[in-house]
Amino acid sequence: MALINRGLLKTAAPLLCTRRFRGKINIQKPRKPHFGRQILIDISKPHFGPPKHLLPEIMKCEKIKDTIAKMEIDNPFERILANECLNWFNTSKMVVFLHVNSINMEDKTPVYASLKKNDMHLRTYGKKIVSMATTGTRYEAVNQLFTSHQNIIFGQPENAAKMFKILKKAPQLVVMAGIIEDKLLSKNELVEFSKLPNLDVARSQLCSVLQSAGSCLVGQLNQSQQILVSHLEKHISIQNSPTTEDNQTESIDTKEES
Amino acid sequence: MSIPYSGTIRRSGGVVSAIAKQLRAVNLKAAKRITVKFDPFGDNVTHTRNFLHYMSSRKISLTNPNCVLKTEVVCDRSEPTVDITIVPSIAETASLKKVTFKSGNLTCLELLQLLNKHITPLAPAEQITTTISTKLEKKGKRK
């Protein structure tokens, strides 16, 4: 028997504790409960307010329920997120706002990864957090955009062209507007900005434009003298060439004579 | 004195369920191209953007894989619109080439209802494909 029991699964014997044995149940003189038990009883006692017919009319109004429900509760986590969001706004010189259509994480992750490789950060913040972060600051106009689903890209303006190239692969992410160097730009302006050349190239172009004014003036001043000089040179060359012809005809004559 | 029962037996599920019901009914087989155009800084673009978000979902795009959904962002303070170009073969029979919704004053639910009213009925009826018959059935048919 013991061997069979050893083979079977051993169940723990239940812990039995006797409460009463045969005697009568005590109701008339209940003993005082333990302090801990008494505390629990006192906490869980139901509390009933005054009956409705005794309440003044104003307390019976049902419109208060809506106003109380909408009372804003201060959430410290939301404050932390709002601070983080504002930090991102302040540290990144380029902020681009995207409208998000329905997209899988499967399709979104490669975009996120390629943006990250190019030192750009795709982040999602909700309407409430962004409004908490931006109201009162200079970014307040941005709240208008946050009505549906949206994402934000934080980065540096040098990578604007790369960003557009990466976003071409995800047609569900639509560029709406952007902030570059504290200036709010529309989508078309963003596209134009991305097509601009490098800053050094732009500076050199500016230098050449500035210089072209002066060089143009110099050229125009010298134009008449140069024309005169070129005419004179041509005249000389024409004069020289008939002398060579004369020499040639003389040599033929001398040959013929000889 | 008892008053006979009046009112609904089932309660309405709210706007969200109504939108879900419309979305389940959407069939884009008649649409060749859908272009949603909006100005992001406009006041009345919330519903258009929500409509666009629903339209871009996978389920709806699977009803017609050839239908292209294009999003246009403009910055000239123009009203948001939804342009739907009908497939040419259906356009001939229905005498309807293009449908435009001016969604400045329309809610998302109304947009979907209009879509289901005008575009979904144009979808061609699904043809029952031939089922694969087993050898035994074929033998029986021959006999």
C-alpha cells in the first residue's frame, strides 16, 4: 500500500482547525473581536448620506455630474512627459510634424530605424501632452495640428533631404508642417528647404552674385577699349597677310625669270 | 394605469459603433483613385483626417487592391475635399466619372455614410467561382 502511495502523486493533507464541537452557538454575548479585525470592520462599514427627500433641491441637480467628471486631475507622469517633449522641441533645430495613416509596426519600424541611423528621432506624443508642453511657449501654434493621429520627427536641418527620401518609402506618413531654426514652415516650404544646397555652397553662390555686380560694371567700362583693340589687331593681321602674298608672287616671278 | 412600452429595446452603441458599422459596409471596388486633400492648419480638418485614417486601413484597402489612396497636404487655406475617381468600366454604366465630397462641414460618420450611398452600390456583384469537384462527383455526373 505504501509503495502504491509512493508511486502516486502526494497531496498535502488539509490543515484542519476545529471551531466548535456539538455545543450551542453563542449569539447573545459575542466576544469582543481582535483589534485588527475590529479595524477592518470599522473601515468596511457602509456610509449612507441623508435620504433624498431631505436633501435641498440644489443637491439633486444631475448636471453637476458632467462638470465633476471633467475635473482635471494633476498627473505627474504627464507633466514629466510634457517636460520631455518641450526638451525635444528646444534641443532639435528641425521638428517635422507628420500625419499618420493606418500603418503596421512592421512597416513603420524600418522607417524608424533608418531615421535613427541618420540622427533623426521619430516620436509620438498625444494631444494633451503636447498642449501641456507648448501652451505659453513660442510653439503654441503647433497645437492646431494635433487633431487626429500624428507623429513628430526631431532632428537637425542638414538631414532634411534624407528625411524626405526615407519618408518616400512609407506613404502612410504624410508631412504636414515643420519648424526649422524657430521658423514654422508649411509642407511646400519644407520641400523647398530640403532642395537647397549645402550652407557653404549657398555662401559661395552668394559671394559670386555679389561679385558679379562689380565685375559686370568693370566689363562694361572696358568694353569699348577692348573692341577698339581687337579691331586694331585684326587690321594689323590683315595688313601683314597681303605683304606675305606679295612676297610669294615675287618669288614666283623670280623663278620664272630664272 | 399602465402605459404601453415605448422606446427602443436595444440601446444605440454611440458614434463609434455607427462608424464601425459603416466601415464594415465599405466596398471600394468601384473606385480607381481616392485623393484626400486638406490644409493641416485649417479648423475643420479633424473629421477629414479621421476619415483618411480609416480609409487607409488594411481591411478597406483589401476590398480593392488596385485602388490608390493619395493624401495631399496643401497650404492655401482651401477647404478639405475627398475626390474619388470611378473605374472607367463602371463609370460608363453608371454615368458617373468622379465624386467629390466637400468635407469642410461634414463629420467622419457623414462622410462614410455618403461613401456607402454613392460608391459602394456601384461595386460589381461578386461572381460565384466554380468549385473544385472530386473524381467521385464527376463519375456520378457522367452516369
